[in-house]
Amino acid sequence: RDVSIKPREVVVYPQDDVRPEVGSGLNKHARVRLHGLWKMDKVTKQPLRNASTAAVMVKKLKAHCDAEDLVFLGYDISTGTWTFETSHF
């Protein structure tokens, strides 16, 4: 099975024509955790890990979940971990 993980992208079935029915293969409910996601300081290139940055990240990640029909479960600013669920891929 092809799973492609790149910066800012996870693709489970890159070719739609080989995607199994919902509930088969990897095309089923999943909880996904992506680590190391931080807003970066433009000058120092270091991760920003403060409360206001966390609020901005949560807003963006929730909006992405809404747009992609995902369920936002949380964001941990200390580890840069975003957790969400999908009903299928």
C-alpha cells in the first residue's frame, strides 16, 4: 500500500483508481498525529511556542479540519503535535 508522508502532506491513496471501498484496506477510520508542527519565527527560524501562537495554530488547524471533513482533536504547542480523526481516506 502506498502512503506518502511529506512536509505538509500525507497521502494514503495517491491514485484514486486503486482506492478500496470505505472500510477496506487503509480506507477506514483513523486517528492521525502529526508531530513537529510549529509556526516559525521569520528572523531566528526557531519554533514559536507561546500561547498566542498556539491559539493561531489551533484556529488554522481547526479550519483545515472543517474544510477537509476531519475531526480536530487537539494541538500540543510543546511538541507541535496535531491530532485529528478521519472517517476514511
